[in-house]
Amino acid sequence: IIVPKVKNHPWFNEIHKGAQVQANVLSQQLGIEILVESIAPTVCNVAEQNALLDQILSLKPTGIAVDPVDAVSHISAINRIKKAGIPVVLFDSPSEDNSITSIGNNFEEQGKIAAERLAKLIGYSGKVAVMQGFPLAPNHKARYEAQLSVLSKYPEICVVDGGVDNDDIKTAHEECTMVLKSHPDLRGYLCCDASGPIGIASAIKEAGKINKVTVVSMDGIKPILDAIKEGIIESSSSTKPRMQGSMSILLLWQASLGMQMPQTIDTGIDVITQDNVDQYLSNLA
């Protein structure tokens, strides 16, 4: 069972696709049936994710992959899952618990790549907004802090509050709309999750700010790729969600056999621009 941060999100749909491909391959090669189900909280909330994980624990699945909305130490249900002997892995999140495998990428590096690229694009001068995702989420927090650290190196860059989207596309649109009105001289926008860039792109288009506000985003799902293709988003520092989903299933199967687990699996970072966006759109198709 795959447990993302929130339901009905296009990024997590890509996680499920990658997981299903791996499950199909294993089922065919092993001659067994591996079923993958995604069960998600309705909103990003620690209490709701804990409650949901406890419900899933009662189903006694073979393995559980979780994208935690907070540090693992705050997701108490994960310890109950471990004590029950059910393998658990994290995806798209670092782990402070060395006994739990983390599948994803270097989130600090991902944030630095985006911030350095934006700083260069605006000539290391001007006003930049940084939108937070779900502030407690370990991956979102790591990206946000890394971006602020990079921007602080350049004295002629002024950082302004870009809002908090709480991993919700509509909220990201609303937050960006307010920021654009408050800062008509804004030159750049950064974000920390896959909801941010979708909402930011639609708000910038609506405000007639294309080519006036440079956006370097996170991730590479279709709405983001479409916005890069259209020139609303300049580029993206992207995770590889299908690979994260695939590796989650592979490692959970290995864990179910009692095999020793790695501490981390680094699925890498892609930089997507107009020069290579067609390739990524083709891969999604």
C-alpha cells in the first residue's frame, strides 16, 4: 500500500504508475500476484496520516510505502507498523530513522540547483519570492532552507515571502496572485513542491506576467512540463516520481523476503528546460 501526503495529486499519480509497472514486472517474473493500492489522506495533516496508517495496519499488507507529512519521529503509526513486522519504506523524504529506507534524492541539492539557476537568470539582482509547500514536510523544508541559503549569498537579491501552498494547487494559485499584486516589481519565483509551480504558472499567466517573472520550479509532472513548453516556467529541478514508485515496490518485496535493506536509494535529479522538455513529455506519454 502506498500512502502519499494527500489524495488526488498529479505528482502522486506518477508515483503510483511507477509502482504499478514494477508490480507487473515482478508478478510476471515470479509467477505471483502483486497488488498495489494507493490510500491517501484528504489533506496534508500529521494526525490524519497517523490515523490512516493505523487503519492500513489493520489490513496487514505485505508492505507500506509512505511519503510522511512530518519528520518520521512525529508519525507515531510508523513505529506501530514496524513493531507489527510489516516492512515500511519512505519515498520522497529523508529519514531520521536509520532502520527505515528512504527512496528519493538529495532535497537540499535539488533546492540549491533551482535557486542558483534562478539567481543567474535574473543577473543576481532583484526581488525573488519563495513559496513554501507543507512547511513540516521534511523534503519541502530541506528545499526551502537550501533556496534561502543560496539566495542569501547575493546581496542584490531581495527575498520576499512567496506564500505557503500546503501542497495544494488552488492555494498556490491564490498565494501567488496576492504576491504578484503586493510586489509588481517581482523578478523571480521559487517553490518547494509540485503543487507550487502549477499554481504559480496559472497565476502568472492570469496576471500577464509571462517573461516578466522568471520561475524555476520543482518536479516534472505534465502540468509543469506544459508550462515549461509554453514558456511560463523557465525550468525545473525535478525528482523522478515513477522511479521512486518503482523502487518502493521492489524494496518492499525484498524486505518481505527478509533481505537486508539499504539506508537510502538516490533516484537522482533532472533539470528540465525548453531544450529537453519534449523528451520528458514523450516519456510521460
